[in-house]
Amino acid sequence: MTAQRRVEARSSRSKGPLAAQAPAAGLGVIVMAAGLGKRMRSKQAKVLHQVAGQAMVLYSVKLGLQVAGDRLALVVGHQNDQVRQVIETAISDKQRRARLSIVEQREQLGTGHAVVQSRPVFAVGTRGAPARYLILNGDTPLLREETIRELLRVHDAERAAITILTAILQDASGYGRVVRAGLTGRDISRIVEDPDATADEQAIREINVGTYVVDGAFLFDALEKLDPSNAQGEYYLTDLLHIAVSQGRRVAAVVLEKPEEGLGVNTRQQLAEAERVIRQQIRERWLEAGVTMIDPGSTWIDAGVTIGKDTILHPNVTLEGATTVGEDCVIRSYTRLSDCTVGDRVEILDHSVLRESVLEDDAILGPFVHLRPGVVVRRKAKVGNFVEMKKTDLGEGSKANHLSYLGDAKVGRGVNIGAGTITCNYDGIRKSQTVIGNHVFVGSDTQLIAPVTVGAGAVVAAGTTVTQDVPADALVISRVPQVNRAGWAAKRRALATDPPHGNHVNLVGTAKKRAKSRSPQRRA
Ligand code: UD1
Ligand code: MG
């Protein structure tokens, strides 16, 4: 009564980017993500923990949406507000959102109980119930779409009531074990959970991955028959196999060729293992797509990142979140980009930290640049060492090459921002804007006290504190007038080396003492 197929290992060469396949007709998907995950020893619900910069639950949800021809029900419980938030942010596409329903499991009474909560999602609408369901754990982030397609193919070919995904592990501890019996010893009779397994059953190395295809007519009726009299007092979804077999229905299985794909994350160790595997897969994918990595092992790329052809990533580069990098860019070592959009031919030198910013084509940045959220560096603009920017638009071809802070600023085209320029955007209560017109020359060590506007073509003399708007094409200068005292330095030196009465005299020190004895505090 059992059938099994192996998922063929595909060489990474043949993998390539997956051509999007059509959703499977009449397939409803249920993702279970309500558990706390006690074994993580965390304040945070397990499915919110990140793997390669993406909450674990999103791997199952995105995979589910990829194949679902019908609705997808996500079962949430622990920290469900945060889980909903993560889903809302990540699944923004309206069509995909419309197919996704979130249901709550108030008490976590087991995986069987979790699936029961999804029933109302599939009971509504004119389409009728799905012909079959794909059920996914929320803690198996390494599963691949090809595997799910194979599981569906086998399920249909075998006309099974349930088809499960299994893996053969060296160390199967913690997982549900697949018990096979029958004349050939190959027929699956049930799954036994780790805490309920006898010593003999614990020796079984074939495990249940937690990925199931279940016949639509069978699922919810069979769930009503679950009984929580087991070691954990839970309604086990896995007891469905036993129910199917006892009704004389077919149970089929697909055995993973690469068991690591079936990794279930219950502990921090397993989380680290999932991270390691996914990071490696991501590197391979981008190498394959034409990205150069000088040292792939130290190059960290999140799941949501995209990178253009012929871009070169030097050792210890980190690309995070929804960052996109164009073609022919060079990113030097120890640079981190988070949620940034980078055009083509952009060069970012070492030790730069860039967040939620946009770099247009041919921009050059670094080393040691800090971009906080809301920066736009326009085409061919340059940002040099020790420059911090925040909510600033740096115009085309403009330069801020050394030691500056630009915050809440709009800088036009072809502007030179001299070394040490600071926009004083915060008066302790509110933030204000600085506007600098096209082709302005800002001399070194300038402070711009916002709100302030410098008109196009103006020249700001070095050392100026700009407190009022500057008209276009004007010179603005505010400096203490310079005083030259002829011979003063030579006299000072003479006093220091040839002291009167043999005592060492320090001109500066003496002047300070005099000033102190005259200070009002002293006299009071
Ligand atoms: C489960 C399987 C086990 C399998 C393993 C694979 C059961 C009874 N056992 O065990 O056979 O080898 O996965 O990784 O299914 N969840 C809920 N509500 C609940 C309980 C769990 O939504 O009341 C969710 C969790 O958030 C998680 C998933 O279901 O995403 C699996 O739960 P977990 O506690 O991790 O089950 P395992 O012990 O790993
Ligand atoms: Mg688990």
C-alpha cells in the first residue's frame, strides 16, 4: 500500500534560476506556525527567528504561495501580532495577499489541532473545498519547490490519502520516526513521535520531515478522530497516517536524497545549521548568476537580496534585507548594506555602513561612509571618508569628500561640500532642512544652521557659520577678522628660553593665571 520515490539530487549546475511553474490546481496549503518553540529557549516565537535575514515562517509561506492553486491558511498563536506584521511587510503583492488567510490557534494543543483551526478558511467561498492540501511546518526553511512538486506528483500518481516526505538521518533523535511494516517491510504503518517511541523505534533512522499532501475529502474528517492520549497530551497530526492505514487507504512517501533539506529547526543548534546551509545556497546561486566573490565564505548575502552581473564583492561584505545591487559594481571589504538600492557601476570602498538608502549609477562612496536611512546619492556623486548622511539628497555629480555631516538636506547638482561641513539640523527640539542650490561651493569647516537655503552658484567661504539664507551667486563669509602681531612669537620664544631672574616663565600660563584672578567667580 505504500509507494516511495526518491527526490533526485540535482547538480548545482543544472539548478539555475527556477522557471516559475504554474500553481497546482485545487491545492490548498496550510502552514503551522503557532508554537512557541520551547527548545529555542527564547522570548521570541520560533518562527520569527531569522534565517539569512528572513523570518523562518516566510520560507514556508512563500513556498506555499508558490505552489498553492487554492488558498493558503497560516495558523498563528504565539506572538501572532508580530507574525502578522512580518507577513504584511513581506507579502505585499495584492494577489498573493488575497490568497492568504491568517487564523489563530489560541491554545497550542498540537499540530493536529493547529490544522483543524484552518478549516473555516477552506469552508468559505464558492469554489468548494480543495481537492488536496499541502501541510507545512513553519520550521523547515530548507525545503525546495522541486521537492514539493515531486511530492504532489507521487501523491496523484499513487492516489494516496496521505503522502509524506521523509529523510534518513545519522542522528534521528527528536524527530517523528517512520514505522514501516507489511510483507515487504516497506509499507508505512504509522509515525511515532520521539517521546512516545520505544527503544526499537528510536533506533529507526527514517524521519518524518513534517511535509504532507493530504486528500481533501479525507483530511478534516480524519482530524476529528485524533486522540491526545500520548506522552505530550497533544493532538498529533502524524496520527493521520495510522487512521488512513486503518481505513485501508494508501499512504505514500518521498525520501529526500539530500536529508539536510528536511532539517526541522527546534533548537539554536539547528537554527545555526539552517543558516549555514541557506547562506551557502545563496552564494552558489549568485555565483552561478554571474557575480564575482573574491572570498565566498566570508560574503554574507541575505535571502531577499538581488545582485547584477559582473558585480565584484570583496571579502567580508554583507548585503542585508531587501538590498538590490546593479551590474558592474565593486563593493570593498567590511562594508554592510541594509535595504539599499544600488544602481550600476557603483563603487563602495571599505568599511562603509549604508542603510535604507539609494545610490544611483556611477556613484562612488567610501571608505568609512555612514549612510543612515533616507539618503539618495545621485548619479556620479561622490561621498568620501568619514562622511555621515541622513535623509539627504546629494545631487548629480556633487561631492562630499571628507569629514562631514549632512542631515535633512537637499543638495543640488555639481555642489562641492568642503571638508568638515556640518548641517546643524537639530536645535534640541526639532529637525530643520538645509537646501543647497546647484553648483554651490561650500568651503571647509562650514556650519549651516538649519533651516537655511543657499542659492544656486553661491560661494560659502571656509569657516563660515551660515545663519541666514544666502542669495544665488553671492559670497557668504563670517569669520573673526584676522590679527597679525609682528614679532610676537619671537618675543615669546626669547622669554621662554632666557627667563628673567632665572625662573622659567610660560607666557601662556601666566596669561591664564592673570585672567583667572580677574574672573568674577574668584572675586565673589
Ligand atoms: C513535528 C512532527 C514530527 C516531525 C517534525 C519535523 C508532529 C506531532 N510531529 O515535530 O513527526 O519529525 O515535526 O520537524 O507533528 N505548531 C502549531 N501548533 C501547535 C504545535 C505546533 O502551530 O499546537 C507548529 C509549530 O509552530 C511548528 C510546527 O507546528 O512550526 C511543528 O511543531 P514542532 O513543535 O516543531 O514539532 P516537532 O516536535 O518538531
Ligand atoms: Mg519542529
